[in-house]
Amino acid sequence: MNVSDIQIFLQQFFDQVELVGDGGVDITGPARIEQASEGEVTFVANEKYSKYIDSTKASLLIVGTQLPVGQYSNRHTFLKVKDPYTAFVFILEKYAAPRKIASPGIAPTAVVGRNVRIGSNVSVGEYAVIGDGCSIGDDCLIAAHCVLMDGVSIGDHCILFPHAVCYDSVRLGNRVTLHTGAVIGADGFGFAPQREGSYIKIPQMGIVEIGDDVEIGANTTVDRATMGSTVVEHGAKIDNLVQIGHNCRIGSDTVIASQTGVSGSVVIGSRCMIGGQVGMAGHLALADRTRVAAKAGITKTFSKQGQVLRGYPAQDMKDQLRQEALIRNLDRMKARLDALEAELEAMKKRSNPAFTA
Amino acid sequence: MNVSDIQIFLQQFFDQVELVGDGGVDITGPARIEQASEGEVTFVANEKYSKYIDSTKASLLIVGTQLPVGQYSNRHTFLKVKDPYTAFVFILEKYAAPRKIASPGIAPTAVVGRNVRIGSNVSVGEYAVIGDGCSIGDDCLIAAHCVLMDGVSIGDHCILFPHAVCYDSVRLGNRVTLHTGAVIGADGFGFAPQREGSYIKIPQMGIVEIGDDVEIGANTTVDRATMGSTVVEHGAKIDNLVQIGHNCRIGSDTVIASQTGVSGSVVIGSRCMIGGQVGMAGHLALADRTRVAAKAGITKTFSKQGQVLRGYPAQDMKDQLRQEALIRNLDRMKARLDALEAELEAMKKRSNPAFTA
Amino acid sequence: MNVSDIQIFLQQFFDQVELVGDGGVDITGPARIEQASEGEVTFVANEKYSKYIDSTKASLLIVGTQLPVGQYSNRHTFLKVKDPYTAFVFILEKYAAPRKIASPGIAPTAVVGRNVRIGSNVSVGEYAVIGDGCSIGDDCLIAAHCVLMDGVSIGDHCILFPHAVCYDSVRLGNRVTLHTGAVIGADGFGFAPQREGSYIKIPQMGIVEIGDDVEIGANTTVDRATMGSTVVEHGAKIDNLVQIGHNCRIGSDTVIASQTGVSGSVVIGSRCMIGGQVGMAGHLALADRTRVAAKAGITKTFSKQGQVLRGYPAQDMKDQLRQEALIRNLDRMKARLDALEAELEAMKKRSNPAFTA
């Protein structure tokens, strides 16, 4: 592909793709701006990286429409678009080597149960086990060693990496990706305490429903509901090693970073951004577009949309940062207290010398 | 099943099961009180849910013996028992659809090693691998893709969900459940530092012993001991993504929520309740019935029974909450300090105007 | 083996191994000093354990060259070496029962792709799946159910426990150990936000490179780079359930305890020691030999070597501990403020009684 090919490719996604420089230069692949070699394409979406424009060896730079590039145009070629970051993502995809998740067709070692419906153009890898009554849509890739217990239903264009597991009756929408070790639909953590101190297990009879365009990271666990459904709405992205408890609802286009834990029956709104290692107590809710800083511990409902939370117990970011600053200055507060006490003592002595000794 | 059938069923577990209403109503299944439809059974174990009694569409409500239900008896039927929550758990179980963990018998694709003892009525799923010298008790369900390395011993009535793994010589008691991705007996994290900065691995020669009636969540790891045993005593319940380090002892009927990490050689007493994302430093102990709030970091032994701990470093809940309140009021303390200083300055000026300027 | 055999064995590793007592005593195996029985060998590397020398039933004690043992020499036999802890590790290894990771050879049920290079003396366990174009060095043990996607390259003497997974193009050095459920090379968590609130996936085109002598714990995830490599340098030891984000570099001989999370593009130096449940924000760096206390949250770069960090936001350990002490004494500060205000009020009244009332 040369620069002009990339221009034509990007015109599928953007109204305007302006070429500044030589469209005939061959482009071998994408790279980071600091590391790019001659012949490679890179991008500048953030002012922080503008400083590299001068020195980068990349032959093609994808930049914003506003960026003045005239001074560099004898050295590099530019394509100017509205959203250079997204444009570069499309270019990455274009150059990505095809990755084999599973060979075409049903591997001879895959075990497929009774009454299974498998769509067209589906790959099922070696040793995958598909339980009775499962349904798999078109164009799915189920890699080696995946297990679908009975009655699992999967939409079209899903990708299950090796060793992903769905317990019985889990439902995935279209274009869902499960990474290796993701466990969808294991039993919620529910036990009824008995008088003498032991517990009896509460049967976890519900299911998990995963919406369209959801991606779930490696070794993440999403527990089934006790009754009803645990729901991850369309477009949500969940990182590795996250725990989603039983009966939770994760809103559409919400992003949850690694190692965060969501206790049972929590309702998270749409378009939230949850940092890593966050914890949430059970039965609370977060409004749409809530953002939570890493490591926060949410102990109550926050129902105002778009709030930014931090700390444990989590509170509004501004309040939390003010308190953190006060804590960093506690030794100064203590010194001021010491000084005040000394001064007051001195004043008392001055005003009434007879009291001393 | 109709209401009378349920009454008779519950009489197995409770001395008194009082019927208020029509025993002939057919009950189709259990549901949450807010979501129940006509024909379903629900329960009220907690006053918070009494408000739904009036509006629920459920036909049968399981309630406490003390609850006055007369005013609703023309609308719903009631069964009154001492512990409606536990009664409802039994009803859940009664209605639960049978779940196939593994088909009866040893799957033809399962690999069973030499000198393996397998009890009666055992199911071993597709592609499960049972190492040499393993012993599996009666009525066990070992799902697809489970791996038992050599010398693993499993009691009766155990359930291993797909992809559960036991390293060599691990011992499980009776009625143990391992969820998918649980790893029992991986090497403890032990390395001897060498002078030049590298490490040599300390062989982890011990085992893991899991007592009766233990349930271990998805992707949880319980490491083997360096020497001796890591022990999880009977009745303990461990949630998903928990880490139990080498040589720990987890007491009987202790409950540990998701993503908690227990460092090596920690001893946790019986009937403790440990919240999620708690961390414990190595070699410490918690007395029986200790309760630990989520996200706490335990840095020392707490030997008084029944304490409630919170915070990092964890301390008695009351002390911790008092400190959290003080922190929330730090800006007020600072304002008071400012005022005091100003006032003192003013007093000094008044008492000795000559000092100013 | 008797004591003299052990002496000769240790002389491979230490210049001086001094025998005090009877070299002919038979030694059956290693044990902890408090739990050892007659015939067993134990060690004292730490003064804390000297108190057990008198009472231990062990027949042989490995101790430091400086330890005076004369008074006990009629009861036990001693071998004196420079580093008794490391000496004991070698003894542990010597007595360790051989552990079968996989039977010799390629299991008949293993699936090996096209153009795979397999070295000499390699074991590949039941149902392992080796993708096209993989390369496996000599003396490797690949256990049952491991999956190597296409193009994975593994050095010599590696051990992959059951269910370890490497995504495509991952590279492992020599003597690398992956425990069960470790996932190397899953996609980094990268999504480009779109105007209307949804995300598009950023193709993760990079790889993971693991250096020599690295051990990676059960259910730990190391994500592949977006472009370039995520790198774990030689000698690093990573515990269970750790998350290493895309494009990170973990320095040589660095140790990371369980449940720690490292966000994308973090660079950790050599010989660092990172406690459990630590979190690190993206794009920061830690200098060589940095030590981080458990549960810390690192929010910025620390470029001074050898620093000890603690708390959230993490800071120098000494500053953090001073602040924690101040927080524990906040109620006292508040009491002092109360007293000062009262006293000042009283002074005002005394100095100007007319103002009161």
C-alpha cells in the first residue's frame, strides 16, 4: 500500500482526508512516532507528541486537520483527518497480520452435544466442548479448549479465545469477545448462614446476558444471577481479572479496568469509566457517565450523572483531593498547633506572672 | 407442586410450617418479590421487603412466624416458618432445573492414569485428565477439561466445574466444589535471594488440604505449602479470584469474598467473614469470628475473637470510622486553626500595640 | 542419604561445609524446625529461630558459620555454611519427589500444527495444542491442556503447567515457568472512544517477550503490546493473579507479589520488590531496586533508585508512616484545638469582661 491507497482507505470513514506530500510513497506498516523507521506510518493525535514530528523517521504521519505541517512537508508526507487517532486504529487493523483463532470448520476433536444449532462459517477449535442445546450464530470463532455448558446461546461474529468457559444457559450477543480464562456464569457467591455457624448454598438459578460488542478480558469472572440475570449491556469493555458479582447490571459502553470488583446487585450506568482495582459494595448504583479513579472503594449509591469519584470511602474527586492535600500537610497543622499552645502559654505567663512556678 | 406440597416439603426442615390461605394453588417457581408473577413463590426475611407484600403478584409468600399477614390473606397465600430465608433456599433448590456438570460415566475422551481409584456413580467429562495414583470418591462430578495431576485425592460428592485444576497430591474432602479456573496446589511464591540480586526457587514440597463442604470460586488460587500443608478447613466458602498463599490455614465456616489476598503462613480462625479486596501480610493470625471490611489491609495479628476490622493499616472498625470522620472534617480543623492564629495575633496587637508595624 | 552425603552434596555450592557431630546419621527428609521429627534435617538462618535449636527433634541442623553450636552438639548434628537458607533450599530440592508435569514424549492426543520445531527431550501432555510455526527448545515440559497459538517461541528447559496459554507470537526465554491459568499475550486493553460514546477496538499487534529464568504464577495475565513488545526481563518472578498491561517492561530480577496490577506502558526497573495488591497508573516508571509496600497505589514516576514507597498516592515510606501516625492521632489534635479555643475564649472574657453576655 502506498500513501494514496491509505488515503482512499480512510475516505471510507472520513469525509475529508487531505494529502500533503507525495502519494506514491510505499508504506510498510504502522509504528509509534518515537520508534518508527523509514517507510512506516505513524500519527499525532495529542500535542504532547508534536515535538516528535521533526525527528521521526516515519514516512507518513496521520494528523489533525488543524495541524500546520507546511514546515515539515519536505521531509514527511501527511494525511490530515478530523480524528487522527481513530484513523490510525483503522490503519493498524488494515496492516494487522491475520490471526488464526481457530481453523475453519469444526475440529474433528471438538465435542458437540445434541440439539446444537451452529450457524454458517463457524470455526470450532481442537477439544472445544459444546454442550447440549447450545446455539452458535454465524461467523463465530470458538478456539481450542473452550467449554460451553448446556444451553449456551451465542450471537454472530463472536470470538472466544482458548479456554474461555460459559456455564449453562449463558447468552452472548453479537460481536462479543471473550479472552482466555474468562468465566461467564459461574455461581454467584450466595450462602445462607445457619444458626450453628455453617452455611447452606443458595442455588444460583439465574443466567448471564452479555450484550452486543462487549469484550471481556482474560481470567475475568462474571457470575450468574441468583434469580433473573446478570447483565452486561452492549458496548461495555471489561479488562482482565475483573469480578462482576451476581445480579449486577453493567451499562452500555461502560469501561472497567483490570482487577476491579463489583459486588452483587450493583447497577452501573452507561458510559461510565471505572479504573483498576476499584471495589464496589453490594446493591449500590452509579449514574451514567460516572468516572471512578483507580483503587477507589464505592460504599454507597452516586445518582448524579457524570460525577468523578475517588478514594475510600469514595467521594467527589475534588473533595477527595482536597482531603489528600490536607493529610499531606498534617505535620504542618501539628506544628501550628504546637506554636499556638506555646504562644498562649507565654501570653498567660506575661499577663499573670504570679501563676507560673 | 401446589402450596400444600411445598408445606409438606418444608416440614422436613422445620418443626412448624403454618399455612395461611389456600393450599391448592399451583406454584410454578420462585422469584424475587418485586419481580414475581402470578403463580410464583417468594419470601420476606427482612423488614425492608415488607413494603412489597401489598403489591407483589406472587401467589405464595414464605414469611416469618411473627409476621402479621391477616390483612393480606385474601390476596396471597402464606407459609409461616422460623427462618423464611433458609426455607426459600430449599424451595429454590427444589425448583432448580437439573444442571449437567458432566454426563454419567467416564467420557471416552477422558484420560485416566495408572493406579487410579474411582468410586461408584462418578462422572468424568470430556478431555478430563486424571493423573497416576489419584483417588476419587463416590458420586463425584468432574467436568470437561479438569486436570488432576498425580496423586490427587478427592472425597465423595465433589463437583469440579470445567477447567478446574489440582496440582499433584492435593486432597479434597467430601462435598467440595471447585469452580472453573480454580487452581489448587500451584507452587507457593518462595524464592531465596542471592547475593548478586537473582533468586533461586525454593521447592514447594507441601500440599493443599481442603476440608468437607468447602466451595472455591472461579479463577481462585490456593497455593501448596513449602513444607507441610496449606489448609482450608471444612465449611469455608471462598469467592472468585481470591489468592491463598502457601502454608495458610483458613478456619472452618470462614467466608472470603472476591479478590482478597492472603499472604503466606497466615492463620485465619473459624467463622470469620472477610470482605472483598482485603489484603493480609504474611505470618499473621486472625481470631475466630473476626470480621474484616472490604479493602482492608491487615498488617498484624488480631487475637481477640469477634473483632470487626477496617482500613489500612486495619484497626478496630470504631476507631477507623472515627478517624475517617476526622479526615472528612480536616478542612474544618484547618479553618479553626486559621481563626485561632488570627485571633491570637489580634490579641497580641491589642495587648501591646507597640509591637506592631 | 546420611549427613556426610549431604555435606558432600553441599560442597558443590559452598567452599566450606563444616561438620559438627556424627556424619553417619541417616536423614530421611527436610522439615520446619518446630515440626521436625527425628531423622529429619532443618535449618536456622534467622536468629528468631535459634530458640528452637534446643527443643527441635531434627537430627541435622544447617546453620551459619558463626553460630556457636558446641552446647547442642551432643544432641544434634550440625553442618555450618555461609548461607544456611540457600543450602537448605538445595537440600529441599534434593529430597523433592520427582513431579510429573507431563509424561515423556508427545502425548498421542496432543495436536501439533504445521512447521513446528520441537527440541530434544520435550514432553507435551494430553490435549495440548501447539499452533502452526511454533518453536519449542530442548528439555521442555508442556503439560496437559496447554495452548500455544501460532508462532509461539519457547526456549530450553521451560515448564508450562496444565492450562497455561500463550497467544500468538509470544516468546519465552530459557527456564521459564508458567503456572496453570497464566495467560501470556492476550490483547492489551485499548479502545478508541468515538464521539457518540461507543468504542472501537485498537488492534493489539505487538507481542510479549519473557526473559530467561522468569516464573509466572497461576491465573496471572501479561498482555501483548499494542505495537512493539511487552517485556518481562530475565529473572523476574511474578506471583498469582497479577495483571501486567500492554507495553510494560518489568526489569530483571524484579519480584511482584499476588494481585498487583501494572497499567499499560509502565517501566519497572531491575531488582524491584513489589508487594501484593499494588496498583500502578499507566506510563510511569520506577527506578531500579524500588520497593513498594503492599496495597500501595503508584500515581507518578519515582526515578530515585532504591526508594521504599507506601500508601495511596504512594510516597516515600517515611513520609507515609509519619502521616499515618498523624492520622491515628487526629482525635488528639482535635482535642488540643478544642482546648485552645476554650482557653482563648476564657482569656478574652478575663481581659474584657464587658464583651460577654
